[in-house]
Amino acid sequence: MHRYIRLAAVVLFMAGLWAVFEFSGLRSQFSVQAVHDSFEQHLITGLLAFAGLFALGNLVQIPGWIFLAAAVLALGRLWGGLATYLAACASCCTTFAIVRLLGADALRQLPGRWSARLFARLDAHPLQSVLVLRLLFQTVPALNVALALSGVRFRHYLAGTLLGLPLPILVYVLFFDSLARALHWPLPGG
């Protein structure tokens, strides 16, 4: 019964946060242009705001590509990619910490053979599992929540995140840079 209370706490927290953002109109403020403007106003505070918005966006289920596109448009490929990588790692760790605090390892306590096999694989190769999941799903908020509730150790989560995010971020950076050039959007240094 305790595991269901923990899962309910996570669901209520996420739903409450989503509702506040959705019904207050704050969610509509999360756009490529809004993130771009925060960089334009002041670089250092823009970077801190970017990391904070990325973490908050991850908690309210806003896709990470919005932040990446804004960073590339505002800072260019190199600095936009680096800013996104750092903010994405911070965002993933923030989500992990908050969800783990509320839900502990509630998913691990669910019954069933399928979940037992899944957790056996995660336990046997935690770093490799997180790395592969990051390569496939990047910063998808549901992945962060599931891994936090899985009981995976933070060190494996962090290492898998740090190692698994660079390649997909690079691919997205090149895509958004190419798209911006094809559409003749202004880019820094270009």
C-alpha cells in the first residue's frame, strides 16, 4: 500500500504543477522566442534562467527541443549546444531529485514478472541501461520520472545521463542549425 501512496504523491505533484502552468497561462510563455529573448537580455543570467526554465519545463512535460532550438538560435551551434547539454543534465538531475524525494523507488515495488525482468536488467547493467535510454529518449520527462522511481542509483543515473546526452544533442543542434539556415533565420556569427 505504501508504494501506491508514493506513486500517488508523484502523480499529484506532477499534475498540480502541470495545472498551475496550464491554467495560469505560464505554459504559453514557454516558447523558442521566450527562451531566445532571455539570452538576448543578458548572457549570464540568461544561461541561469535557461537552466532553470529547462528544469521546470521538464517537470511540467515541456519537450526539451524547444530549449535546444532557442539556444542554437540565440547562441549558435557550439555555445547553444554546450548550454543545452549543461542545462539538460541539470534538468534531468533536478527531476530525479524531486521525484525520488516524493516517490522513492515506488516502481520497483510493483508486482509482476515483466517488471521483475526489467529491474533485473537495470540492476545488472545500470549505467549501460541509462546511457542507452538517454541515446534513445534524451530528456523525455517520463523517462526521468521512471528512472527516479526505479531505484537506480544516482551515480549510475548521472553517469548515464552525462555520457548519453551529447550525441542526441549534437544531432538536434545540427538539425536546428540547418533548419534555421534553410529558412534564413538570423544566427549568431552567421
